[in-house]
Amino acid sequence: MTNSTEVPAKRHDPNYIQLSGDVRKELGLQFKAACTLKQLSIGLGLEEAIEMWLRAQQAPNQDKYSNKGDE
């Protein structure tokens, strides 16, 4: 019997893509444990981590280009 409140799988949602990669075992275990402690799915944990990483990558570039007119 199917529960009518079930959320459709993200894998079939066109707004999502699947990413994969290999990480060191210790890092992967720590990440899974942290997600479990925060009661987050691995997917949501990855989204948070990727968003934080992308913001960190943009920050140095913004500083580098923000002073261009001052030279």
C-alpha cells in the first residue's frame, strides 16, 4: 500500500542531478555521522557543503576584482 504523503524521489525530479565521487574513508564516515547527528539526509548535507564551498571559492575573486578601480 502506498502512502499518499510520500515525496517523489528526487532522482526523477528534473530540478536535481546526481553527483558522485570518491573521498577518503575517514572523511566520508565523518560526513555521514555529522548528517545523522543533524538528522539530515546525505543529499541535503551535500547541498549545504557544496553551497558553502562555492561561496568560499567566490569570496577571494570578489576581493581581487573589487579593488581594480582603485589602482
